[in-house]
Amino acid sequence: MRTTTHSTTADLYAALPAQQGRPTHRPPTGEAPSLRAAYRLCRRITRQHDPVIYILIQLMPTMLRPAGWALWAAATVLDDLADQRDAEPAERAARVEAWTEALQCDLAAGMSRDPVRHALVDTALRWGLDLSSLRGAMNSTRDATLGRHFADWTAWRAWCSEGIVPWVDQARHLFERAGAPMMLRLDRQQDYKRFIDGAQLTDILTDLSADLAQGDLLLPQEALPGAEDDLRQGSWSPATAALSRELTALARQWVTRPAMTTGMHPGAATVLNTAACLMRAQLDAVDAAGHALLKRTPRPSLAARTRILAPARLRSKLAWSLTPLTVPGPRRPAVTVSGPSPEAESTTLRPPLPHPDGARPPQIAADRMPAHVAVIMDGNGRWAEQRGLPRTEGHRAGTAAAHEVVYGALEIGLRHLTLYAFSTANWKRDTEEITTILEAIRRGLDEGPIRDLDVRQRWLGRPDKLPEELVQALLREERRTRNRTGLTLTVCINYGGRDEITRTAAALAQAAHAGDIDPHLIGEDDFARHLPHPDMPDVDLLWRTGNEQRTSNFLPWYITYAELYFTPNYWPDVDRRDLWQAITEYSRRQRRHGGATQ
């Protein structure tokens, strides 16, 4: 998130008392004058600091625009605090941190004396947004005061993801709350990431002259050989010109992702497609600027912008006029610093429930402890049949066993646990059994006992065929728990290992076709980076219950060197002590990974 004009938010704050006359929009009726003034200030900040974002917010439904202004004004204020040159980096970092901490207190109080935070708090409470997910982005802004340097594109993309995606996701949540979700297909997540990268690269190229004047060069070292010195000296050399052409072409390629909006609500799709068109027009201006790129900020012509915006306004107006939107009711009461949303993070994470018999985990040496345990939870149906019960009862009992194993993983200090809950082959089962399994998963997400544990929840699998409410619940829990640092619990639902490898190969082929990677130099690391969860470590221990001894298309990429552990008991009979026994058995094995016996 970056500012693009020379005026500061301090200037706009100072002008606030003189500009509290006729409102320029209509926030919810009956609101206090101070809140109306706060939203007007947010509108002015957004319009002056980021005209493109302002234009895109104008394509949103009228009821959502004040919330959009509040979000972007808050991001701009933080950027401004971080970029102020009247203080040393440590002081600027302290200002960002103080503003962030004040926001937490204001959320708890339900109001703020600071106008931008006042509007942001009202937005969060009115629309039920969980602002806790912004903490990482705010910390990224704070840390930027100490300088930003990127060795390669990987580090640069991580910065983009950490600092920008949470703000964009808040805008997506607004669409969802209004009843017109900006749904991103899971098979297009890579397009979404590249689109964000392209937007940031476009912004950097646009503001290159202003950044260089402040001594900033926000490009990865990997992209700069032969051109860095010339750039820093403001010299338009052949190397500088070549770099500009290369990066402009790369940004244009990244923002051109038409498949990203496939199946999306037409109003939301219009916003994203217009953003792409405006960025391509901006990149045309960057290309046309030539040597002037190092002296001033290039802008597309009024004619070029009009050609894009005139039809976009018509399309968005028609789309929203045909859509029954959800208008927020009275503001929800202020509660914790996390906001009132059902997605909101609990401020206090509780420890796992103790074992009924008081059992405690064994002491395992750190160098003998697995980092990642994967479990094939087999035998639910057979457990029920042995007892003369419907197979569906076995799946209900299996849910309790899964909770027990999560408790045990937390108690013993396991970092990663992956559970095979529903495979792509399980669709062959009876409809009632499938419904029971999927409903148990959804109910566990909404009401289960692990919601308030220090567990980061993730999902691995395909959305195809899954009920929409289950998909939304899975994505919601991923967002809600993404900042937790204890156990990472990955649940595989509608998952197949060969399917995962096929989709990853397709993503890799797409990257090669786009020029992001040299197909002649593809290695295992490149493949791993294109997996759905590239940060997931290899499995150290694969455990299967139910007296079966096969891997059943489960995590084939990750289990190449896994220790295999099979037990005869059916899954509903398992508790945390069985997990501890499996880990104890693992700790006794000698792992060589192809090396000689010691």
C-alpha cells in the first residue's frame, strides 16, 4: 500500500474542521456528525493519495463505498507515518506501532477520537469485519521504516503478500457481507497472487522517480544486474531502458488474468477487470515516458481513462441494480479487539482439554521428534458395523477421535498434523454417508472444540462437488486462524494425491508458458513452490489405522521419505495416547534418507 501524491494525511487532518459542511456521500442515516466527518475525511484521503483505488471504490455498490474509503484511508495513514522523513526510522516505526495499538483499544471501545480510526472501527462493527487479520500488514508497514531490500522475486512476493493481500481481502469480505461475494476459484489462486504482484509492480514503476528521490528502490536485486547503479544515479542508460521495458512487460502479463473472474458476480468482476485495464493503461504511460520516468510520475491520458471508465460505470450500475444486496442493520456492539465477526480471532486461546485419565505425553528429544505427522483415519464404518450401528454413526464417533488427536498433538508439541478426512474416491459411497461426513466437518468448523485452541487450520483439496457452505466455512477458518503459531492442522477434504500432482504440473506449465520460469531448468524446488501449500514440510511419519497397509493416494509428494506406521485399531477407538505411541515408535527408528547405516 503506497502513497502517490506529495500531500500528506496530516494536511487533510488539518483541513477537517473547515470541511464539515454539505456531505459528499450519504452514510447511514442518524449517525453523529463526527462519524460523517470521519468518513468524508477518509474519502478525501483515498481520492488524493490513490486516485485509481478511489475510482474502483466508486464502482462498488453505494452502501459499500464509505467502508472502502475507511479501509484505504487507514492503510494510507500508516504508510504516511512510515514514510515521514522528519524522524529517524525507529521513531517512525514507533508511530506506526502506536497507531496500530490505538486501533486495538478503539475497537474494544467501539469508537475513536481519531477520525480515520473512528470510521474504520464503525466499518468493522457495522459490517462484521475481522480486523485482526490486518495486524501482519500493519507490522509489515512498521518494519518498512527500517528499509526494504529484496534479494530475489521470492522475497519480493512475500512482501507483497504480507503487506497488501490482507487489505484487499478486507474489501472482498465487504462484498461477501453485502451478498455479492467476490469469490475466487481455488484453481485460480495463482492468478490472484500474480494479479496482486502485477498491481504492486505497476505501482513501483509508476512511483519510481519519487522513490529514487527518497533513496528507495523497491525491486529485487535479482532483477537489477547492470542497471542498479544507473537507476540510483538517475541515469537513463541502455541498461535502465531495457530494465524498464522488461519490468513493464512483466507487470502487464501479471495483471492480465481474465480467468480470475470466471464465475464471479458481474459487479465484482467489473471492479477487478477495470482495475486490470487501468493498470495496463498506466503501464502504457510508463512505457511512453522513456527517460522522463526517472524525473516525474507518468499518468495515462484522460482519453485513455475515459475509454475504460465509461463502459465500466455502466456495467457496474446495471449489475448492482439487478442484485438484491444486504444492507447492514444497526451497528453491532463493540466487543474484543478482534471485532464482532464470527470469523474474529479469540483474544484468549485456551489449552487443550486434559485426558480423562490424566495421561501426559512422553518426553521426546527434540532431534527425535517428527515435525509433520499425517494420518489416514480408517475404520469408521467397520467400527459401526461391528456394533450393529449405521456406518454414519462411525463417522460421528470418528470426529471425536480426531479432536482427541489434535489435543495430543498440541500437548506433545507437534508442529504439523495432516488428517485425511475425505478423498476424491469417497464420492463412490452411499449419499447418506457422504452427507454425514461432510456435515460433521462443517459442524466441527462452526462449533467444534478446537476453535479456541492455538491451531492454525488449513484445507487441502478441490472445491468441486463440495457444498458451498462447507467451502465457505473452510475458507473462513483459514482466514480466522492464519496468525496462530501453534499446531498447523491441515484437513484433506475432496483430496487426491495424483490430482494434486496433476494440478501442480499444470500450474508449473502455465508459469513456464508465461515466462516466469525456464522449462529447461525446472527442479524439485520449482515444483514444490507450485503446490497448493508450498510451505508444508515433508511428512516424517504416516500413520494409518484400521488394519490396512497402503497409502491410498495420500500426499504422494510429501511422503517420499516418511516412516510408515500401521495399527489394527479402528479410528473411533483412537485417542491421544495412540498418537503419542506412534511418535514414540518414530523416535526409535533410524532415518537414513538413502545414506549408509551408522
